[in-house]
Amino acid sequence: MQKKTFIRGGEGGIKSYSWTDAAQGLGYITYYGVTDGTTNIISTEDLPSLLLMEKVAMSSAWTITDNNNWDLLYNLPQIVSGNLYVSQTVEHQGGNGEERIDANVYKVLSDNSTVLLASASGVAFNFDQNSGSSASTKLLLSVPIPTTAFAIGEKIRVNLINYSHEGNDSETYALIWKDGAGRGNSTYKQKDPARANANLDFYNDTYLKFMVPYKVDL
């Protein structure tokens, strides 16, 4: 899809959007999660992370398997409004179970104090429908953000929380991908009833993406 550019008063320049929602007057920009294992940033560039993913042993109860803050620093005034989307690939190794992602979105002021803007809980994905020792899926979470103005030097922070639990199998691991360059090779295995439940393999890229909505003058 070709990116569209618009001029917004007060932003001092031209902004390029990944896609637009004309009905809502929104322009979306796709960002990428990049981490060195300590610092997590939301980047306009699909840069490679030093830490590709976390591999976490699972238990039979729902457990937080990853909890990180992802920050996007604004160098120009911005107005965020609408549904912010998070897309992340997760994988199970060794057995079945479920995965979901939740998020809290904050405005981080120049003094590093925070204001909670919105929270959302994702729908659990059940890996029981897959076969094989390893299977993955791409989770998508929508967080409705109220119209919020950001000044120069302020940040939007996405506190992303992963929840996992294993099913009947023991020694199951969750792989939580967090690469800005999507360099993993994660295969989604889906049973195909039309072929006696043989596996259909689909490739999942392993980008961690944040799709942020901005108010635009269309």
C-alpha cells in the first residue's frame, strides 16, 4: 500500500502515513519494537533487536511471561486519537496451551511522570488446534486511545504484558518475539480437516509492530 502524506497545522512539516481512515479522520503510522534486552524503543525504522525473543517455561496456570515498557519519543507536537494496534508473534514449543497479550498505554510527561490513557485485554489464542512440537500465531491487540495532545519531549508508552499457560503437556515453553527486523522463522501449523487433519504450514513474520493513530486534516 502506498503511503500518503498530509500537512497538519502546528506540526511544522509533512507526515507520511502507512494508511488512513478517512471516516475517522485518522492517519496511522506503523512502528517497530526494538530492544537490546534492557532498553525498549518504538522506532520508525525496522531495526534488528539485539534480543530476538524471550523463551520462558510455562505453568498450568495463567502466568505473566513477559512485561515490558515500549517508548516512542515525540520531537514534534502530535495528537494521538483512535485505536492503537499491537501485533506480536508468539510461539509454543513442546506442547499445547494458550497465549494472550494485554496493554496499558501511558502519556509520559517531560518530568517522567505518567498519565494512564487506556488499557485493553486481548483474546486468548488456544494452541490445542495446532499439531507438532512447535507452533506459532500472530496476536493482535486493539487499545482505544482518547484524543490526546503530546508536546515536544513527551512520550507515548505501551506497557505490553504477555500471559501464557500450558495445557496437558509438561515442559512447554513460550517464545515471545520482539525483533524490529522480523528475522525469526516461525511456522504456524494448522490442521486441515479436508486432508485428514494433515498440517498446513503458514509462515509468520516475527516483527513486533505498533500501529499508532494520529488526527489528520483530510
